[in-house]
Amino acid sequence: MKETRYFFVPQANENTELPDEEAQHALKVLRLTAGDDIVLIDGCGHFYEAEVTATDKRHCHYSIKQVLPQERLWTPHLHIAVAPTKNIDRIEWFVEKAVEIGVDEISFLNCQFSERRNIRTDRIEKIVVAAMKQSRKAWKTQVNELEDFDSFLSRVSRADCDKFICHCYDESDIAKAKQNNGLAMTTAQTNSTKSLLSDVLAKGRHTIVMVGPEGDFSVDEVARAELNGCSSVSLGDSRLRTETAALVAVHLMRLFT
């Protein structure tokens, strides 16, 4: 039995030819020819059973035989926001594994203690597509450009979802930062406590989890996040690397939401 070959083709039902990069893989690596069966993924919830109809050195044409709408494996929108690591290989590894596990959106944060201030989202997109095909996901994970922490915080504070920020500070450190900055606090914000993320994730709720750089978020960033509707959470007793913490957060969201 031949292995099923999957290809990412946006708007597959409106086209008859594989995109250039996918065509090169089909022709030069897999050596597909007319009559071979393939499966197309449009990234919007559909698989398509298709057949290669014609090939040449650069082009691979197909015809669709059957449309296969897919049911979502999870219902809430799961969004992970992470500060890129200095070693880009680590964050690329995280992206690959996060897509395989399942996440709807990945954002990159430029924080006070960030060691990397730029990221090539075009390369990240290729990793996302490869992981989507490998793990047979019908929906493509959205990748956002690097964004300053405060800009991201302002944008998501208006979102109707549960928002969590992972950090290693004690509650007293956060309360002191709020007082030092003269930030107005409600009683609930003054008495905020840090729970385990696994204990506060809610079934069926859209969720955003933020993970900071290797040096953690600054205490002021955490204080501002809390005042903008984010809840402080812990991922456990172990001190985790950024990419490990982010992957743990993705896994927990898939398990508990």
C-alpha cells in the first residue's frame, strides 16, 4: 500500500496546480507522475482526494475527486504568545511541536528582557506548513509578526477570552511593582494569587497564554498584564526554558480546554 502524500494548497478547490514549492517536492523528491493519488490540505478545514493529471519539470497539475470536510479536534481558539529565544533553533523546534500538538495562533513578543529582537516569520511559516502536513491537521496555525509586549497586551486586553501570563515571581513582587508605579488597583488585583495553569484552564473557553524570555518577563510587565485582565499562573516547580514552558502551555491548553 502506497503512503498517502499530503500537500498544502490554499484554495485547493479553485486551483488545478500545486504551488511551486509543493510541486518541486512532488516532482523531484516523490517523483509523482500522472495517475498518482494525492491529498490536498487547504488549511481551512478541508482535505481533498485528488489525482495527478499532468507533470513537467516545474509543474504538477491535479484534479479533485472528493472533498472531505474535517471536524475540529478542539473547539476553543488556543493562542500561545512567546518571546523568541536567542538560539532561533529552539523557537523553531517549539513551533514545529506546538503545531503537531495543536494550536490555533502563535504570536512572538518583544519584551524588556528579550535576547532576540527579530524573527523571520517566512521561515516559521514553512515550519508550520510542514508540521501541519506531518500531523494531518486540517487548519493552518496563524503566525503573527513580532510585536512589542505592551502593544500585544493592549490588543488582547479587549478580547473575550481567558488570558494568562506565566512567570516565576512571587505575588508580593507584583504587588510592590504596582504600588511603586502608582497603578490603581481593585481589591481583586491587589490580592491576586498565582495558580497552576492546569488548575485554571476552562473547558470550551478561548484562551491566550503568554510565556516570557529566558530572563522572564519584567515584574512591571507582569503587573501591567494583571491590570489588563491577565491572570498570573505557574507551570510547576521546575524552572523551564522558554521553549519548554511554551510547549507545556500548549499541551495543557489542548488537554483542558
